[in-house]
Amino acid sequence: MLVLALTLLAGSMFPNAGGAGSSHALRGRQENRYELKGIVQSIDKAKKLATIKHEKVGDLMGAMTMPFLIKDEKALNEMEPGDQIKGTLVTTGAGGMWLEKITIIAKAKKEKTSTVGGDQADKPSGLMGESGNDRRPPPSRFDGAATGLYTCSMHLNYRSNESGKRPRCGMTLIPTCF
């Protein structure tokens, strides 16, 4: 009887010594794993974070967009915004959360750049209304002579061939050319 009392007393004083107390030490490290599927929105390699727009994750959380810690350097370097991924979301009892075993299901679709005309992408010229690469903008309904046109003094983009009031605001139209 005395031996049983001493054994129970030792077990409560030294929980890491084995017996019933050893499971208590592991409770804080309990890890749960969930399958996660989603689309990479952005990557911060310095912080090892990837923001992912994911589907519902088991009974843990609904679909949303949020950042996840990525411990796998290779996966972090291979992922790009727009990639569809599948991985394992690991959560701990202490609130830790990260992704592991990441697989890229589909790579982001790259926009095809046209090679027609050489380097014809719009380049800023510094002047408003100019594309900077000699490409002409499409014709406007306001191009040409302004003779006989009337405009609204508050909405200068409105034009009419007749004097009167602007239907939308009721302002009196004024001539564009005197």
C-alpha cells in the first residue's frame, strides 16, 4: 500500500518521467493535418509567406484568402502568383499553422506578348494623351471641327448639334465655338 502511494506521488511530481504524465507534455504539440487547395495570390519570400485564396478546409475554416507560412524552400521558390496548388495545412494546439507537402497542380497562365511590330508596347511619354510610341489612338466622336456644337458647362464631354438643355442634368448648353 505504501509502495502504491509513493508511486502515485512520484508520478504527480515528475510528469515527464513516464506513465500518465507523459501524454500531458505532448498535448501542446498535437498537430492536425488538413488538405488545402487554392490559388496563390502573392508570395513574400523574405517572410516565407504565401497568400492563398483557398477552398473550404475540412471542418477547420471556410473558403477565404489568407497568408500561410511555407517551410519548404523549394516549393516557395517554385510557386508564382496564379498557380493552383494542393498541400497539407498543419495546425498545432498552440495556434501554429503552416503548409507542407505542396504540389503545384497548374502553373499560372502567362500572357502571350505580341511580337508584331517589334517593341510596340505602350511607353509613357510624359505628355497626357500620348502613348509615346507613335501609335495613334482610335478616332473619337469629338474629333473634327467643333463648329455648330454645343456642350454643357459642367460636363464638357457632352456634345450636341442643337442648343437647348442637357437631358441628364438640365443645364443650358453653350456653344463650343463663338
